[in-house]
Amino acid sequence: MMWALGLGKPWIALSITLGMALSTAVLAGFDWIVHRAFVPDARSAGRALLKFSLLKYPLICAGLYWLVRWDKVSLFAFCGGMALVHFAIVAKVMGIRLVERLNESRP
């Protein structure tokens, strides 16, 4: 994002930030619903899942509609921001696996 700001294109940095924010919000929503509905002591798991679905998807659609209609947002940078969060998660998992393998190979 610093290169986008350095080039004088703050809307590119904003697009990346909005993509990362949406992707993080979706993952946080999944984390919340899993802890709320799929733990052994969960009560009314079906209702929680229904509320989650009925609130989450219209909000995401409204946000994406707003982003597409706003002419300052770069959709390519927005998608890149969304992918960046997932690449970070994959890199973290790969690092954990690498450390596990290195620890197994030591005597």
C-alpha cells in the first residue's frame, strides 16, 4: 500500500484496504458462527446460523454494490486485497508445517 500512496494513488490503497477489511470480516464471521453454533454446549444452533446467513449475505451484497458503483475504487486492487488475507493465512500454515518438519528431523 505504501507504493500506491507513494505514487499518488490513494484510491488504490483504499481499494486494497477495503478488500482486506471485507475478507477479514467474512473470516471473523465464520469464526463467530462456528463458536456460536457448532460447539457441544450450543443452544439454538439453527437459529444462530439462520440469523447469521440472513444478516451476512445481504450486508456483503450491499457493500459490494456500493463499491462497484463508487468510481474511485479499483476492483482489481479490491480483489487483490481480499486475496492478500488468504495468502497470509496460507503462508502462516506453510510456516507452521515447515517448523514441524524441521523439529521432526532433529534428533
